[in-house]
Amino acid sequence: MVPVKKLPLKIYPSSSRTLIRPFIPANITQIEHILLRTFSVSPKKQKQVLDRIYDSFDLPREKLKTLFLKHFDNIKNRIPSNLELSETKREFIGAYFTQQYALESTALFNPSMIPHPFQPANGNTKFIISLRAIGEGHVSSITFMEGEIDTDFNIQLKEKSPVIFEPERLKHHYEKKLFIKKAQEINILTAYNQSLFDRLPEYFSFGELEAEIDKLKKTNAFPKNSETEHSFHNIRLLAQSNFTMSFSTDDISERAIYPSSPSQSNGLEDARFVKFTQDDGQTIYYATFTAYNGKTIMPELLETHDFNEFKVSTLNGPAAKNKGMALFPRKIQGMYMMLGRQDNESLYIMTSDNPYFWYDYQPLIKPTYPWELMQIGNCGSPIELDEGWLVLTHGVGPVRTYSLGAVLLDKENPWKVIGRLENPLLEPTKEERFGYVPNVLYSCGSMLIDRTIVLPYAIGDVVTTFALIQTDDIIKHMKWV
């Protein structure tokens, strides 16, 4: 067996960490009833209520006040425009359209670890770790932590903030050519919305898209029926699933990517981050993740340079149709490459000249050993070594037990497997078999420092811990193909 050093450090879910977000009842009548009741409260009582709220929050008053005023703006169109309201009144109303959500109260797991964009000068390695958080309603989101590893591989995690904030949606411009290609891929390009694109500029905003749809609907060019409405609706949904967001907080643990598009309505699952080096030597962080709307999964892509601003894009093409995709950290032979599954059983390798469109794929590894006979997948992006591309895998065996393994791919031809562990690298111990999902060890990405892998992994889909593994030990125990 490969020697593995398990660390005592643990990351637990917490019901005390809450996301402060807007609350807007689905019933418009209820919004109006709430507003009417707030208008009956005297200014003196309004101040008393606000003071009690501010005293109960572990958050600066001005920060929470800003959020209340922002959430008031979400429903101010329901108030007559000629009615002047004091700042306190707007603040008071905004509090009733605000909610707290304990987004990691149930589980915190499936970590992905990457080097921080800004490294210290003391020789230590700073890192960011993303986690899949599950809260009320079994909704998944992505949260972040940061920490530091010293030269002796001691890991120090920065304390998490008790309050989490959603990002702001930024004005996002769509490239018409790319947008049409996406619409073609998912079979929603019709004669009706093709006429829409004819009216749009080469780069357009969501507002411009909406305006042109409204103009088209007022003309007699197309019949006003459910088919045309459905056609335009699909285009709106595609636009809403490709957007840019930005955080205003400096503390990365106060940032959470919560479902914010139709494709993500029931959660964002298992982000696999990678530090990607571009052809010009510049770096960008990508993350593939699974968006889920309660019925359908959709693979999507995050892009960021600083973990403050994120671009979200849908992934398209016949190869982008399943869970567990992981990008290689650079192009190989001029092509983007990615690992993933196509058949819910085996690990495949994909190539593309465009990170948003994936067409070509071929089988890479099939379930072979007893601990992985049900299914095999990756545990994050391949790690580049002198010997080749090291891929940490997960395999599903008897009693749906998830264990971790490893394979080595040829450096120049990564669709060729050159080495493979016959036995698990890590498997649940007797003490680790219980949790939110029993018999599961899982990771979405580790980090290499010199020849040591720092592996964050989840136990039972509840708690996250860490292990140190020497790449030399993994390679020494491999069966060569």
C-alpha cells in the first residue's frame, strides 16, 4: 500500500454561518400585504425594530444597513413613485425582504484546492479551497476558505466569517457568433429567434436582448402563439445561464456562489478548480461544475483571475453531457484537454480547440479492480510530473464504497495510460464509513508542492480533512501498462 500521512485537521459544516440574501415572496399579493403592514408602523417603532436587529447580528451596522437598502430596491417598484420615504423607512422595509440561509448547515464536502493568486514572500504556500456546501432544501452552493502551508507541511486555515454574501451580477456582454453556436448545440435556434439575432449587434447585453424581443413581439412578423413565446423564452434562459458576477467583500470566506440562474436552481455541485497556464504564460483559474435544476444536470464553467470576479458559462457539445469533468492545467499539442465520463462508468479523455465546446472524446480507463468495478472517475485535474500526468481517481466498489486511486498518463500523449495503482490509495476505514452519505471518500482536486501531494478529501460527504502523499511512493507502487 502507498504510505499516506493523514492530518488531524478537520473542516466541519456549520449552521452558524449564514448567507444574507434577498427574500421576495412568489406571490405578488403577499409583497403588497407586507408593504401595507410596514407602512402602519410608527417611525419610533421602526427604529426600535432596526436597533434590535443590528444588535443581534455579528456584522457592522453599516454593512447590514447597506444590504437592507439594497433589498428594498428589489421591491420599490411596488411602491408609488411619488411617495417619499426616509432612509430609515427604506431600511426598515428592506429588513422584511431579507433572509438568512444556513447554506452549509447539512454538509460541507468535496473540496478542491489550488494555489492562491497572491503568494507570501516567507516561503510558505498560500492556498484557496472550494467546498460544496449543502443547506436547507438540499441546495448545493460553492463556498471558499483560504490557508497557508509552511515548509514543514503544517497547514493553517484562516478562520471563516460567520456571515456570507452573494455577488453582484455585472453587466455581461454576449458575443453573437458564440451565442448562436450555443443555441444550435442545444437545439433552441428557431426561425423566430434567428430573426432576433439578425437585429442584435455583434456584442449585446441582456437588456438589449430583452428590448429586441419586445420589439419583435409587437410586430406582425410572427404569429403570437405559444411556439414563438417558447422560442424567445429558451433564448432568455440561455442568456441567464451565461453571466458575470463580482464580490464586494475582501474576505474570501464571505463569498459564496449560490444558485443564481435557471440551470442552477437546485444547486451547483462539485467544482473542480485548476490553475491554467495559457499559451502566453498568463494564468487563469477555471472550474468545471455541475448545475442542477431539479430535473436536468448541465456542465458549466467558472473563470476567474482573482476569485473576486467570476464568469459563468455553459459547456456545450456531445462530450459535455455528464458529471465530473476536469481540465488539464495547460494545452497539449495546441488543444484543451479534459477528463470526464460519458457512460456513467468509465473515465474518458476529451480534446477541443475551444474550452466552451467539446466534441471529441475517447475511452481512457475502464473499471478493472474489485474496489472500482461499479464506476470510475477523477478526483480533480491531472497533476503534471516529469514522469507524466498523475490523475487521482475515485472508484466505486461493493456497498457503493468510494475509494481513491491513481493512474499515470503519458506526458505528450495523455490518452495513453502508462501506470495504474491496483489497490486503493485511500479507502474508508471502519470509523469513516458513516456520514451524510455512508462509505464515501471523495476529492475534487489536490495541490502539488515539490513532490508532495496535499490532498483535501471529504469523509461521508460531511467533513473535510487532509492527507500528505509522496508522488514517488505512488509511482513506485504502480503497475506499469
